[in-house]
Amino acid sequence: MSLAEYLSAAADGNPVPGGGSTAALAGALGCSMALMAITISSAAPGASPELAQMSDFFSSSLDEFAQRVDADATAYSQFRENLKIQSGTAAQRAMRGARLQMALGDTVRVPLEVAGQAATTLVALVPLVSACAPSVLSNVGAASSLLRASFESARFTAMVNMKMINDPQLVSSLSENLSKYGRMCEKSHRKIAKSIASGLEPDEKP
């Protein structure tokens, strides 16, 4: 599927691709912006030796986000298929309910993974602000904003699906993870935004 086809599918009113998938796409774009900044900075004289290691991390993170673009759509499609199953006997209804809860768990698991990936990737983005060339600070800023958007979209998707889970203990545990990832995201994004704003301030005129 091309990007144009994906965007059209997301806009046509069908449930897939939905929030979790588009959250993963935003995360992948954030990694791409980080990698652009790393590639350009690596070619500059006196480039930081840490850039090669950063490149490996963001390339790996990009791959994980890309995989979850499809994984989220698959999980939600399977959940909807289970919704269509009509059961007659009490035993069949119970089995259908169990299958629905399992499928529903996947619709939460994938966006939760995206949220966690966005948080850890944002933390890893912080050192790039000081290691990159000044000319690509805006790319690092774009990466930070996209990763933050990835987390928020994944968080909202997970929260909506969690409301249908019947296990309060599981919901509580998932909510705690989301809160932890949220704190990681906000702390890192604020630090990055502050550093970039300082680096992009216009030079004072004599």
C-alpha cells in the first residue's frame, strides 16, 4: 500500500487503519527525522563519535514502529471479526466472550507498545540535540514533536480499548504503564524543546 492509499484508507471511515496504526506511523516519521539529522551531522567535520550508535538505535526503532503500523490494523481487524461471530448456546457465548477479550487484549497491547516505544525513543533523542549539527536542529525538533504525537495517539487508542476489558487489575496495570510513558515523554520533549529554542535564537545584532 502506498502512502497515498494508506491516507485514503485512514480517511474513508473504516476502522482500520486507526489510531494505533497512525500513531506508529508518526513514530516512524519521527525516527526518520532523527536519522536525517544524524546522517547530515555525521558528514560534518568533527562529528561526534556517538552519532553512529545513535543511528543504529533510531534505525532499529524505525523498524519497530513500521512493523506496528500493520500489527495494530491486524489486531483490530481480528477483534471485529470476532464480534461478527453469532453464538447460540451458553457455552458458545462464553467461548465467544473469551475470544473477544483475547482479541481485545491485542488491540490494547499494540498501541501500548507504540506508546512505550515513543517514550524510550524520545528519551534517546535528548542527547542528539547537543551532538547534531546546528543546521539540523529543526529536524530534531520535528522528530520530538512527531514522537510525542505518536505517544498521545497511541495513549488515546489504548484508553478507549481498555474500557472494554473486563479485568480491572489488568486495566490498572496498563494505566500505570501509560502514565509512566507519559512522564517520560513530557520530560524529554520539554528538555528537547527548550534546548532547541535556545539554539535557534537569532544572533544578537552588534
